[in-house]
Amino acid sequence: MTLRIASIDLNSDLGESFGPWSMGDDAAMLSLVTSANVACGGHASDPETMFHTLSLARQRNVVVGAHPGYPDLLGFGRRRLPYTPAETQRFCNAQIGALIGIAALAGTQVRYVKPHGALGNFAADDRDVAEAIAEGVAAFPGMAILAMSGTELENIARANGVAVYSEIFADRAYTSRGRLVPRSHASAMITDPEVAAQRLVGFFDTGLMPTIDGSPVKLAAHSICIHGDSPHAVSMARRLRTVLADAGLAFAPFIAS
């Protein structure tokens, strides 16, 4: 087997607790990932959660990104809400700015932005929303975007001169359009760590991602995401690291720390 790349980033959506409500095992994930997408008060998190997550990421030498989403704590940012593109830009930048402020207290730096949930899926196909997010991120000098591979957000960020990196998902199935299968579908989630690992070995060998409704789709990848709120997150991250390392891949942040 000849892999198409030598190293890959492993990221996870973290810092998604809120007050006394705990979500995921951030401490374990931060010992396994190389980048962390930290919730910043829209779909989840609060100042104390942000500070704790950012501080632990700094201690583990994990690169940090902002993970803005629809202001929807009740729906965990997984419902598309009727915000205009301009309003979307403002609530995203407000969340990014909040995380930057807490990061300054935690002694670390926010290096990139990855839209969360329904917002990320919307920006994948809606040009106006993608432009609003890309232009908003451009207001933060040196900030990059982590975008789903082959989407409007990826293309528009690149066209606007914003550094953009491509992401694939370990624990989500794909359609033949190169989009994530909706969570309402029975086959949306991949929960078996071994199945996820072997699918990625095949992807890195061929550049093609299997789909549930047709031929494999060609995707680019600088980073692999595992959702930190999933019960299988830690076991899947551990298995991915083992299997992909055995296949010859090293793990490194897509942005230098």
C-alpha cells in the first residue's frame, strides 16, 4: 500500500459542556488529537468551559480553533435558524472574538475557525452564507478556516485569499455529492472504530471516500474529525491513531503550533 500523504491532523469538537452539564471526555480527547475546535458560546460552552478547555489544550500542545455555531443552546446548533448572511457573520465573529479573549487569559492562541453543525452544513452549499463567514474570518488577521472538503466555504475562502484547510469525517457517512449524510438517516453515523479506521486507510490509499448512495467521491484532507460529543469518540480516536500509524501516517497539526 502506498499512502497519498505522509501526515494528517486529527481534530475534535470540544469544550461543548455548559455550566453543570457535561458533554464528552475532553481530557481524554486532548491527549489524542492534534487540533481542537472549541465551542464559543453559540451552540454550547460558557466562559469557564472555554477557559478550562483552552488551558488543557495549551498544556497538551494542541492547536486551537474556534467552533462558532447558530446561537441555539437548546438545539445544540443542529437546527438551521433564519438568520441573514449579515447576521450570521456578526454572530460568528462575536463568538470567535469571545474565544480569542478567553484564549488570551489561558495563554494560547486561536489559529483557525470551523463552523459547527447546521451552520457548517449550510455554508457547504449556500454561497451567501459561505461568503459571510469567509469575510468575517478575514477580519481576524492570520486566521484560517477549516472547511469540509469540496464545499462552497472551502472554495470561497480560497478565492478570497483566506487560508483554508480541508476536512473529512471519521464518524460520518457521505453522500455521492460529497456531503455528510443527514443525522436523521439511519446510516449517518459510523460508530465502530475499526470500520472507521479501515475506511480511512482505503481513503488515504485512493483519495476516494465511500458513499451510501453511489460511487465513491474524491475528497481532499488536511484533517480528520471525530465528534467529541459521541460516545465512541475516545475509542475511535485511539483506534484511528493505531491503524493509521501502522499504515505509515504520522499525526501533526495542519497549522504549526
